[in-house]
Amino acid sequence: MERELNLLRRDAAQAGLDKANVWADFLDWEHLQKLSEFWRPLEARVRDCCTQIRAAKDPELIRQLRDSLVGTIEEIENVIRPLNTQMICELTDTLKRFCSNP
């Protein structure tokens, strides 16, 4: 899971998508800020859980950490998905405007 996060971060950086000014032409600035506000701490929690799970030896602690990781993933689903949906709609609307104004 941590590797996937690393790949997402790398791919975004290589495409220049980690820079807010790239998105600013296509999305509402407040939406970008809100998405970032929610995503960063959730990503940090996932990374922290993964690190703690790798270091843990006690099966009960591993179970607790796993449950915490699952809770964080569910929170990502519940919080980030609607924001991503809104972002896709905004991008689509912006692209439609670009296409209709040659």
C-alpha cells in the first residue's frame, strides 16, 4: 500500500500534477485547498499505520493497527471520493468550455 502511495506521488510529480498552479486553471482554488486539507493527513495516517505494522511483533497490536488502517482507508473512501467526483465534474465542465470556444 505504501508503495502505491509512493508511485502515485512519483507519477503526479513527473506529470507536474503536484503543483497547484497546474490545476488552478481547471478547478476552483477553494476545492483544491479542501482536497489537500483532507488528503494530506489521511495519507500520513496510512503511511504511519504501515510503518507501525511493519515494526509490530505483538499479534494484538498488529490487529489494532490493521483495524486503524482499515478505518483510515474507509475514511478516504468517504471523504475523498466525493471531492474527487466534484473535481472530475469541474474538469469536465472546464474542458467543455475550452472545446466550445475555439
